[in-house]
Amino acid sequence: MGAPEGQEARRIDGKAIAKRVREEVRERVAALAKRGIQPGLATVLVGDDPASAIYVRNKEKACREVGMESIGVKLPGSTTQAELLAVVDDLNRRADVHGILVQLPLPVDLDSNVVIERISPAKDVDGLHPVSQGRLLAGAPGLRPCTPLGVMRLLDEVGVDPRGRRAVVVGRSLLVGKPVALLLLERHATVTICHTRTSDLAAEVGSADIVIAAAGKPGAVRGEWIRAGATVIDVGTNRTEAGLVGDVEYEAAARRAAHISPVPGGVGPMTIAMLLSNTADAATPHG
Ligand code: GUN
């Protein structure tokens, strides 16, 4: 099933797939409009970190492009914890706000755990609230984190069913590693979570039909480790002098894998698309 000799793996086009997801969301937004509902996403940006400002601007633009309302809240870096919690309380109460995203990282004086816990779980479109995480662990319905959802959608789009496959996740973060492992488990994969203290990462990765690289370190997954015919999803977004690079040695891995997602243009565009999808879910009346 691997890439035939001398042929590169199929490159997973995250940009095209994300576009398709956004198109689906646009249709859902149009259907909600007929019921008198316009989904609204509030983004909260504290301080003046330039990278965070760009991320938030992209989220706001993507929102408007699918017909959602974008409510941008910009607060100075001097904002206190109490002030930020009051803003979250206000957004929790607003009927026109269906999703709330507090851009991370917050300035050092603010406690992101406390802030995220203050978001109503019904509006937790980032899927980071402990209630959302608990629901994921329990296999109960709830909002799931966007990047892990994007990873699962990429697998679905290339026709890789996790059922019965060996999946190795490299990285154990709350944002990606742990939740993507649970989503793979939910889809009946046999899942191994690896991290910096895994004793033989090469052997673990080499046993995998599906590799999810989310270590946050360039070259963390060597191309020669990849089993022939595996599917490789690279979640790494590492800014280096050479530009944005993933965690996987792409060229070498692409010679062995059947499918591989590039950086940029793989998982990256999926995160915002799944945020929009979560916001549409949060705005859809249940029951
Ligand atoms: N900063 C980097 N990634 C994320 C994310 O997924 N959600 C939020 N809120 N902030 C981030």
C-alpha cells in the first residue's frame, strides 16, 4: 500500500480540504440564518504579541467569509485577571455570542487555566475547558479541540480509517497530543503516545500505520523511521530561519509514506476551518 518504488507519497492538501470544510460551514450558516440564527464567534486578544494578533485577525476574517458574526475584543497587556474574567462573563451572557476563543498564550500575569475555566462549556469552541476535555475522555458529545479535529478530517479525506490501525502520537500536549490520541482511540485505533522520555522513539514510530507528529521540534520524527505505506500527519509549526517547518523530515518521510501532510499547507489551514465548524455546532439548537 506504500508509495510505489521511486514515487513520492501523496501530499495531503490541507488548504484544499480546509476550503471544503469552510464551504460546508457556509452552507450550515445559511441554513441557520433561515431559522433566524447568525452564529457569532468572540475572539479575545490580550496584549500586543504580533503573532497572536495575526492569528486572531485570520480567525475574524474567516468568520466573516462564511457569514458568521465576528466579535473582536482587544484588551491591553495591563489587563488584570479580574477584568478579563468580567469580559468572559459578559460574553457568556450575550445571546449573539455562540463561541468564545481567548487567544493563548496570555500575558504572564494572567492564569490561562482560570480564564478558560470561566468560559461557558457550551461556548468553548476551542475545546480546552475541563468539561470539554472530560466529555472527550468519557466519549460523550461535546466540543473537541480544533487542531485534533483537523487531523481526523485529513485522515478521513485521504480514506485512512483508523479502525484497527496502529497509531503513534509523538507529543502529549493538552492542545494536540492527548486529545488527538483520544479521538483516534474513539475511532478504534490502537494508540501509543510518545514523548521526550520515550526510550526508543524510532521503534515506536516504525511500528505505526498512522504517525501524528506533535512534538513542537523540527526533525523530531526522522524520515527513515517511517514504515512503508504509513500515513504521516505533521502538526509541527516551528518558526526557524528557514521559515515555517514541521516536526517531520518531510523529504525522507515522503519517500516511504503513502500519504503525508506538508508544513505549511497541511494541518495549519484546518485549525481555523474546524473552529468555524465548532462555532456552527455551538450555534445549532439541540434537542
Ligand atoms: N494559540 C495557539 N493555538 C491556539 C489555539 O488553538 N487556541 C487558542 N485559544 N490560542 C491558541
